[in-house]
Amino acid sequence: MIGVYVVVFGWLTWLQQANFGTFDFDMGIFDQEIWLAAHHLNPFITIRGLNMWANHVNPIIYLLVPFYWLGAGPHFLYLVQTLAFAGSAIPLWLLARDRFASPWLSLGIPLAWLLYPAVEWMTWWSFHPEYLAVPAFLFAYWFADRGRWGWYALCVVLVLACKEDTALPIMALGILLAFRHHRRAGLITVAGALAWFFLCVDVIMPGANAGLAPFYLYEYSAFGNSMGHIIWNVLRHPSRVWSLALQHDRLHYYVQLLGPVAGLALLAPATLFLVVPTLLVNVLNNQGYPYQIKYQYSAFVAAGIFLAVIEGISRYRSHRLRHLRVGMVVVLCIVALASNVACSPSPLDATQYRSGNWNFDASPRVRELEKMVRMVSADAGVAASLDVVPHLSHRDQIYSWPNPWIRSNYGVTAAQPPESPASIQYIVLDMTENTSAEEALISKLTKPGGPFHIILQRDQALLATRIKSASGDLPH
């Protein structure tokens, strides 16, 4: 099952990257971040306008650096995340085998996992380091269940190294262990995760960004403008939390998460507690995407749900109820398959599969963009469209157009980008992505007497190169 998943989604994600189906946020960001780490350059991500440690705290990326010495890039990152989701089936099967006392019946759990729409959508979405934490989190649970605390500690460290907010599911895991008669291990886990979280958000991230708080706090503005205020107001005003958590779009999110497992996770509410901190962070966010199953925010929620499914089914472990346990696994697999057919990016869902989510073929525009990318010098500064950025992010100066001339999705303050347009030697544009303001900007930059000259324009793709010094550039 793992092999089939890796082959199918490995090929689909390869095509996605090859045919310009990925974007600056977030494939380009993480690709430039790892490339900078591999080449010991200034860790400033020009795509995002932030130091890499101000963007997120994910030291796990240093495990990928040796592959970047060998030339790895976005294709490799896509493969890594595909392997991470596929490999997560292993600890789920091991736990189910222990609980069900039947290796064959336990195969229903990894089957349901690999068919789970949220898992497949997250595989489709751009690389994020927290995806690497999913198998480590699942293995941590299994190792704790077996009392193998050395391996458990290693997995916890790997999870925490993926991102600052991975501390939340680890704290939940520690609390669960403390209530399951592993008080010492649980309390050490909670204390370590809490210390790591505050070290990241109060020391590392502000230290890398001139003392400013983490950039994403604005997403919780309904509760305050600092980490302390947000946490305090969440605890102080539970009615406000419930009001948001029970809105229609959030309820739809819960159905998308629990429906494909036939609601079986609800049979183990104690284990389902593992998803509560991450789920709250998602549904209290004032942006729409964190409570959609397509994106990285649901990674730990999916993992916790499947742990609860296993524990819920295993409650019926007596010999007298073995037929009920078998029936529940069968229902799980049937519902998982039906959900996959109804709302996944897999070939089983013909509607989603063929609706443009995957970039199967290289259009004339894509072929022109490929040609233009090859014409750009390896060390030149570049401004490129959002779908071109991941193909040119192995450099220290790469901007998402219209940066650096017009500030757009850049940094955390209203200040202009710190770099001058003088660093830009090439502009590579997918003209289908341009707004009217961006159309006007490229016209001014490439008009007679302007600082850039168009050397190739065909099939809605454009390549321009600098022909004069920045003194001829437009003001910011």
C-alpha cells in the first residue's frame, strides 16, 4: 500500500512541480531557506522578506541540507513529504497490530489512512517541514505505549524540530501520558514542549526580526495582539471561543475530518484530546485556510484522529466482541474508500483529479517558462511570478513579483523591502498571473529608455533583462 501511494503521488507531485503547479508560498520559501542553509549564506528569505528564523523555527531542515549539496530542490521536497505521509502508515499499523492482536485486520488502518482525503490533499499541497513530524509523532505514541522511552524522546525532539507550534500536540501527548500512569514522562514532555514553544516565540523569532513578535499573531486579532494576550483572552472568554468554533464553516471542517473515518475516533475521547490544541489554533484563526483539510494545518489533527480510531476500535477487544471489531474495521475501509472517491485529489475521484488541481501536461506557456528559466544566470537576482519562483529559488536574491518594486506579501511591517531593485538582473513572468497594476509596472520598466529590455515574450510568458543601472528604475 505504501509503495502504491509513493508511486502514484510521487509521480503526480513530480508533474506538479515540473509543470509550474507550485508557488512561492510555500514551496519557494522553504526551497530557498534550505538552499541558503546548505550554502552558509545570509539566512534572509527574500521571497518572504524575513530571516528564516523569523519565518518559522524549523531546524529539521538541516537534515535535508546534505541532499541540497547534491543538487536537491522542490522535486526532492515533494518526494520527502510523500514518503512522510506514506510512511506514517507504519506506526499506525504497528499500534493497531498491538491493539487488535491481528496483523491482517490491522491493515485496514493504514489503508484508511492512505485513502484519507486530508492526507492526500496535504500531499498535493506544497512542502512544509511539519509534514515530517507526522510519522515521528505517531512513532512517539507507539514507543510510549511500549515503554521505549529513549526512542520516544528522540521522536519528540524530531517533532519539536519541525516547527514552533508542533509543541502543542506534544504538550497534549504529555498530558495524555500523565493521565495514563506515565506521570513522570508526561510531565517532562509537557515542560519541555512548553519551554521550547516560548523559547521560539519569545526569543528566537523576535531575535531574528528586530524584536518584533511572530508575524502570524494578526491571525488571532480577535483575542489580542501579543502571545500573552491571546492565550489569556482565550482562557478568559470561553464563550468567544465557542462562538467561533461552532460557526458553519468550522462545523463543515469537523465533518470533513471525522466523516472519512465513520466517526470512529469519537469512541476514544481521551485519545482524541491529542487534536484539541491544534484544532483550536486552526478554528480560532481569522483566515479561512487553516480550517480546510487541504493544507498543513490539519497534519497533526489527522494523526490524532487515526490514533483515536485505533483506540476506539480496540475498546471492543474481548473474544465475544471480535466480530464487532472486524465489522468496524470493514466499515472504516468502506467509508474511507467512498470518501476518497467523493472528495480527494486521487485518481479515484475523477472530478477533482481532472479539475485542474494537478498539472498533468506542459502547456505552450509552461514550455516557454521552462526555456526562460534555463536562460537565467545561476547567481543573478531575479523577480518572478509566484509559480515561477520555485524554479529559480536556488539563489540569495529571488523576489515574488511585483517585489521589490511594489511591496506585496513581504515582511511584517509597512516598510519597503530592504533590498534595492538594483539587485534584480532578470524578470520572469507568467503573464496570466499579473494584475492591472503589475501590467502597468512591467510596461514602465521595459518601455524605451527603461532599465529592462524584453528578450523573449511568447505564449503569455515574458523574460526581461537589465540593460541599465538602477538609477533608471522606478521609485518604490
